[in-house]
Amino acid sequence: MSRFALILDYSFSAVSKNWKAVLVFFLIILLLVILHLVPFLSAVGQVVLSLVVTQLEVYYGKEFIRARSREDLISFIENSSVKKIFSENIQVSSGLFLASFLVTTLLSVLSVALLFLTGLIYDFKNLETLQGVLGYALLYLLIVITLWSTYLYLYPLGVGYVLTKEGFGEAFLGFFRIFTPTFLAKSFSFAYFKLVFLGGILFTVFSLLGIIFAVTVILLPLAAAVFYMLAVFFGALSAECYRVTFLEPDNGAGVDQ
């Protein structure tokens, strides 16, 4: 079985064999949907959901790095209790969540600030400078798209690195390593690019499927199962990204092991 196929098998097995945890995840989503009706609690609920998803990524991702075979992974899934899934390594997932939240917030603020730095807002006030506005808009979009695409490209590698940590501080500080020259250089490997590219396509397809299910209330349990699977998938994918980039740089991603 190829490594990429193993990631998919691991993700689907986590849903089918840890169905009690999927049920708890569904109830959490249902509760947050209700809280979404209250403005202040809506923001709190979004944070809680993001933290829960991060916890799932860390819990399943850490084992994907450690396991030596499919049998090890299946055994891990079968021996995972609901309590362990949602609480083990919570310090690591909390550190990862806070670090990624800060980076995302800073990038969002920077994206808004760039509107002023490029002069886009000021030029919109004068309709006579439409050509100038289009030029500034193109410059703004180019800068913002470059910033966000670079961050999203490096994100799985940062998560994979954090999966090797054991405490809140190590996880929090470790995530920022993606902005160092070493990580930037490592991310140019073809093995990493292929993993991110293929994983990104599958992640997008399943995300759209989950959203379609979520639109229909009666299919919300299926949406929860899809999103649970996606959390496991991303955790395992991030672990594999770290493995092929730092642990076994000579191995191609997705080849038979």
C-alpha cells in the first residue's frame, strides 16, 4: 500500500472504528450551530470548534509519525477511547491552535493594512483614476495572494513539525519555524510539493462534500463524519509531509514503502 493510500485508509478507518468519537463530534457541531444564533457565543463557538478540530489533527497525526505499519495504525484506532481522542496531547494542540490563530490574525490585519499601503482606498475616492485603481488592485491582490498561498503551502509542514513536540511551549514556538530559511528551503522538495498538491485537491473535494451535506439538516450527521475524516486526513498528511521532508528526504511521497 502506498503512503498516500495509507493516509486515506487511516482516515476512513478512524471514522468507521471510532464512531463514538464521531458521534461526540457531531453533538459538538450541533451545539455550536445552536450557539451560532447568539452573536457573542457564535465567535466563542467557532474558536471551540477550531480547537477541537486541531485536537483531532494532533491526536491522529502524532500516531501516524510513530506507527511502522498499517497494523499499528489500525490497532491504535481500535484502542482509542473517546476520552483519549479529545484530551490526549491537548497541550500540543492548544499550542498549535494559538500559534496558527496568531499568524492568521496577523496576516488578516496585514491584508487590510495593505489596502492603505497600496493606496487602493484613496484612489477609489476619485473616479477619474479608474486605471490607477485597477493597477493598485492588481498589485494588492498579487501581494495578498502571495502571502496567503505561501502560508497555506507551508502550513502542513509546520503542523507536521509540531506533531513531534510534547508540550504547549514547544508546540507554540515550533510552529513559527515555518518562517525560517531551513523550512523554506525544505519545502521546495518535489516530495513535499506532490503531497501538498494531491492532498489539497482531495481536501477541497471532501470539504465541498461536507458543506453540501451540512446545508441539509437531515444530512448533518454525514457532514460531521466527513469533517471528522478531514481532520484525521490533514493530521496524517501533515505527519507525512514532515516525514518525507525531514526524516526521509530521499523517499518520494506516495511511493510503496
